[in-house]
Amino acid sequence: MNAIEEYDAALERLRSGDTIRVPVGTRITNDAVSTEAGRGKGSIKKNRKGFDDLIRRIKEATQEQKANSQVNVETDVSKHNTASNQYFRMYQESLARELSLLYENQNLKEERVKLKSTIEKLNADLAELKRSKAPSKLHRVR
């Protein structure tokens, strides 16, 4: 396998994401292709014979990768917007529950005050009854 074929194989591995020497998802550049091919950085140069076609294919792959990453970014933004809308809806629902509980709590407090007033009134009536009647005539209710 000659050097150009090794660079071509490395370029295809970078395109497909099946890299050997560089991390998956590495931006496609001349240096990335040369590193993936097992060569040193800077080994792909415009002024070397036979590299014009390789450099053109690398540029095309770079443009393709940029276009794909733009689509991925738009998809990610769409997913995040959907999640954001869902969390906002859940937030609104929790606020509605909170308000409902506050309303119920306020009603129970008002009812408790009324019942407390009624109990105080009944206790006062009972005390009045006890004073007005003789102790022997009262029957204890159990």
C-alpha cells in the first residue's frame, strides 16, 4: 500500500468514525488524516507531488463534516427546546398544585378558627349551665 492509499484509507476511517489512531469525531484536517494514517503531522503538503487530489478530497470531507455537524446542532437544539418546553409545562403544573394547596390550607385555617370559636362558645354555655344548676343534678356524659 503506497502513502496516498494509506491517506485515503485514513480519510475514509475518519469519515466513517472507525478511527484507529485519533479520537472518534476528530475534525477532518490534513493533520488528522496524516496522524490517522500513522504519519507525522504536516506530512500532507500542497507542494508535494500527488497530494493535490488528496487535499481536495480532505477539503470535501471537511465541508461534509461541517454540514453534518450543523444538522446535528439543529437536531440537538430541537431536542433541548422540546425538553425545555416539557420542563416549563411541569413547572406550571407544580405551581398550580402549590396554589391549590395554599387555597385549601387557607380554607382549613378559616374553618379551624370557626370551630375554635364554636368550641369556646359551647364551653362558655356549659360553664353557664354548670353555674345555674346544682352539681348533684348534672350527669356526666361519657
